[in-house]
Amino acid sequence: MYLTENDVRGIATYARIGLADDEVKAMTIDLNNIIESLKPITEYDLTGVEPTFHPIAGLVNVMRDDIQIDGLAHNDAMQNAPSSADGQFRIPPILGDGGEA
Amino acid sequence: MLRSEYTNLSVVDIREGLNAGNFSAKEIADASLSCIDALDAGVVDAFLSTTPMLAYEAAEKLDTNSAKSAQVKAGILAGVPIAFKDNMNLMGTHTTCASKMLADYISPYTATCVAKTLAAGAIPMGKLNMDEFAFGSSTETSAFKLTRNPWDLERVPGGSSGGSVAAVASGMVTVALGSDTGGSIRQPAAFCGVVGFKPTYGVVSRYGVVAFGSSLDQVGPIGRSVADVAITTDAICGRDPLDCTSQDVNPGYYNSVLAAQQKGIKGMKIGVVPEYLEAPGIEREVVKALKGAIANLQELGAQIVDVSLPNAQAALAAYYVIGPCEAFSNLSRFDSVRYGNKNDVVQTAATDLGSRYEQARAHGFGPEAIRRIMLGSYLLSSGVYNTYYYPAQQVRTLITKDYQQAFEQVDVILAPVSPRTAFKFGEVGDPTSMYLSDIFTIPINIAGNGGLSLPVGLGEDSGLPVAVQIIGPQFGDYAIMRAAAALEQCYPDIRRIAPLMDSLNASANGLKSPERGVA
């Protein structure tokens, strides 16, 4: 057992996913099973082995020519917003109703 | 044009026939749409949306006599019906990633790989079903529908590019694009008896393709022959200033195919991994197909050499660390603010931004997406990072070195694609068993090499398509094309279109009605 239900609640909060209590239960079982299957990674002797974060070796700071490229038009960038007003993305208050700032 | 005539045409046949005036692009578009009408809804269910307007626009451009038409007609995909996995943006179409999260999303721009096929003269027929955000190996995690394997409608097409392979295997389109993060082009291609190719990481631009695992994802083509797949790769490869990982390499994929067809592959060194033949869970018919391919390659004058990939066994674990971590990061952009499901957001009564995120993401993502996001979130957390993520990247170095050493001895490696043939809906229930479908494809994504799934006939036990995988050195994809094109010639009689189409054509003559799916 790697994770308790409480741990899973914490992860869900960090990942910004609202889980119901029964979902937390199922997720705890699934995640523990998956983490168990990752064991081979922890059993290797990796002393002195460099990590490979990217499959193409030697790829650093790829630059393009410094020329102006137009981005999306304002309306096009807004077209998929679930909620907008005055050409801006509309969201609920960040602090909610309890904000005292 | 009859449907049966259309489905027999290769990419070269279509281009040449069009340029010789034997048929028009509109006739091709009509034939493709007629197949989609007959076989898709309620039967194969490969498409999430079709684009007949765009198809006819493209056809008209090819058919109208003008300077522009001459230019498009000269394109290497002129007149070829193509469809795209639904994680690829095509301006003005829905791009949903088969997720409720993007159910309303309309692409405001076009992915480079998609744009390149259209510039080469292809006719866009629509967008194809997939596992949600490409998380899966059966297309069952799609939020919208199940896609059925055209060879047996009770079975999965594989995944995550299940819609892409099913559309090609049933004859609805000539080629399709898919994406492959751990086997998502090669495994479904094997399940549906078509050719699927994941080029070396960096060969094709990912700009405009919704990201899953950025150090693993690669776009590639699916077709009914090695030549069709090679030509499509020629069309989509190359450096793109909009994707800094894309590389300026084009080995001339189709030229490699032609060279192998003409000159053979005598003396080519083919590696086989003896332990793969005894891998746990591998089916007898898969081993038999692999041995048959080895014998055929020997017959062609290739030299078979045993190679060892001692660290490949850790690839699955490394992948289920690296993949979810990258997915967790990539999927954080789905915050329901810039894009998201309009109805869910309206319905959620969140009074602060934090709860809005939580509710919208819980509603928008399906169970497998949530599992992977949660796993990635955990694995990257402080304290845990050093136990899994960092060591996984070190294991990645060992796996990459295994391949480098093997390719000092051989030109390509021959391996299975999947340990088994297509399974039934619901047959593989728990996530960790599903992950095992990709044990032979995942190491290639970890190392960044290219791999191609080549159908070699039907399994003697299941009667379903079986395939072998040809793996090349990094940026040595031309060797894959050579070996695949030569080996393909040893199987002249295998069908590349599922028998589904026969029953349909027969029913058009009043002989038999097509079988209906029962998933």
C-alpha cells in the first residue's frame, strides 16, 4: 500500500480534480496497483547513469529566425471560451465569496 | 466509380489516374463518402465527424482547370482521401480528443502535419475516434463511442488510434494520420491488418496535435501498403519552425521502398530478440507469424542476427512513470477558462475559481484520463520524484544504449507488435493488464526510434490479423522502409481490406446484408 485515501484526496486537490468519496476509494485501489507495477524502476542500480529527459541528444535552445509571425486574431482565440465578456475570459471570483481583500 | 474499384486504389493509382483523366477527384470523394455512409454509423463507427464540404472543396480545386489545380495535382497525395485522428487540429472542424472536455472545441488553426497533407493534394474526409486524449489501447476510453474492428465487429480495433486504422482497414479512406506515444499507431494497425508507421521522434512536426507525452509523441501514417505509408510520410515530414523538436531529415521514404522492391535486401542484417519469442503472455500465433517472417527474410537473403535488449523489460515501468508525468503537465491547460465544455461550466455552480477547475475537470475528463493525471501528479510530487521520475529517466538512458548497441550489429530489428490479436470489448478490464498490450511497442518510444507494423496474414488460432514490427535506428527510418517493402512482397495474397466490404458490395447486389455490430 503506497497511498491512503487521504493521500489520494490530497493528490486530487493538487491536480485540481474534484473526486466524490466513492471515486476516491476506487482511485486509491487503482493507483496502488499501478504504482506496484512501477517497482522495476526502483530496483535498478543506477549509480553514475545520466538521465535522458529527451530522446534527441544534444538538442538545446532551438531558435527560429527573429521575424514577426502573426498569432491568432483576438476573436479566434476567444471562440472556444466557455464564458466570456467584453472580449475577455470570464471566470468566477478567485477568492470566492469569502474574500476579504 | 464503384466502391470496390475505389477501395482497391493505392496512393499512386489515385494520383496517376487523376492526372491521366481516368476519373475526377469528385468521383473519388464521392466513393469515399459512399463507403463512409455505408460502413460507418452503427457499423464500424470510426469517425467522430466527417467533412464533406471540405472534401468537395479540395476535390474541386483538383478538378478545376487552372494553374492552382495543376500545382495541387502534382502533389504526392493528389486526390487521396485522408482522415485525421481527432487530436489533430483542422481549422473550422471539431477537435475533441474524444473527450467531453473538448466536446465544443472548434480548431482556430490547422496542425502542420494536416496542412502538409492538404498541400500535397489530399482530400480531407473527417476526424477519427480515439482513446480519450490517446490514453488507452482499445479506443474504449473514447467519451463518445466505441469503434469496432472491421475484421470482427465484436472486437476492439486497438488504440489509441483505433478510428484511424478502422477507417483504413474498412476502405473508407486510403490513408489516415495517427499519433503514437507508446504504440498507438502500431498496435491498432496490427489489430486491423493495415500498415502503421511511427517515424523516429522528431521526423514529423507535432504543432497543432494535442500533446500527451511530449518526449514520446510522434505523428505517423496508416495505410494499406508500405508504399502508401512511405509516400504519406514523405508528405508530412520535415522541419517546422513551430515545433522545436522537429528535424530537417527526409531520407526519401518512398525511394527506399522502390529501391527495396527493385534491388531486394540481400545481405541486410536483421536483428531478432530471442527472449521476445518467449515473452510472458505472448500468443502462439504471434510467435508463429514472427518465425514465418524470419524465414521469409532469410529466403530474401537477409542475415538474421540475435540481439539483446536487456533493459527493454523495464520500459513499461519507465513509460508509466514518464507518460503520466508529461500528461499531467500537458493536461493542466484544460482549465475550463480558455476552452472547456460549455454546458458543464454553465451547470457547475462554482463560486470560486478553484472549485470551478475541480468541477470542470472532474466532469470533463474520463476515468483513464483522471487516473493518469493523478498518477503524474503523485509521481512528480516532492520526495516521490527521486524515487520514480528521475530513475525512470536514467533507465531511459540504459534502454536507449541497448538499442544503440544492437544497431551497431544490425540494420533493423524484427519484433512482435502486440503479444496478442484483437480482443473483445470489455475483455481486458483492469488498467494494468491493458498496459501490457504495449510491451513490445513502448521501448521504441522511450528510445525515440522509428517502428512499423506490417500485417503478415491471419493468425491460425484466431483468424484475426497478425503483424510484425520492424524497428530502425534513430533517424534510420529508410532501413525500416527497405525491410518492410521487401518483406511485404512475401505476402502477396493477404487482404488489406476487411471482408466487411465484400458483404456490403454483395448486399448492394441484393445478395447478403452487412453484419451489424453488437458491441
